[in-house]
Amino acid sequence: MERPDTPADPDDDDATGGDERTQFDPASFVGLLIGLATQAQVFLGAIENPVTRQKEKVDLGRAKNMVDLLGMLEQKTQGNLSRDEAEFLKRLLVDLRMRFVQAKSAGS
């Protein structure tokens, strides 16, 4: 019998409820992307800071760093991602770059 605090086997359908598409693994590559994209959106003033639950002042420098970091990950992982991971990263970057340009234009 498996102990409750033992990590579930990712290949075990029972551990994921039988549908892996609906499960979120925070230790996955997509989890990393979501974390970085969330930080970028906080810096862009697009969403509330999840810790303070308040929108922060736009910080274009820090937002640019997060977007650039995601862009670097896209380049460095090219050819090593699943199709879904690559598409998710591409969509994230398009959205964040558009938001960055909008935030920069609004500040001008």
C-alpha cells in the first residue's frame, strides 16, 4: 500500500485521475513557464500580485527580463520540447510581447 505522502507515479492513470491533460504538475516545464509568465504579467500590471493581492506599479525593466528569459528558454529548448510545450511557450511569448509593447506605449 502506497503511503499518502509518497509522490504518485506519473505513469499511473489512477494517480492522475485517468486524464493527464487536466492535471497540473508544478514541477513540469509548463509549470515553470506559467510561473515566469505570471511574474511578467505582475510586472506589466496586467494581474494582481498573487502574494499581496494588489496590482503593482508597472515595471518595464523587470517585465522585459522575464520576457527575455522566456525567449531564451524557447531558443535553448528548441527541438527538445513536446509539440504542446513548444506551442504553449510560443503563445505565451506572443501574448507577453504584445502586452509589453502596450504597456510601454501607455507609459510614453
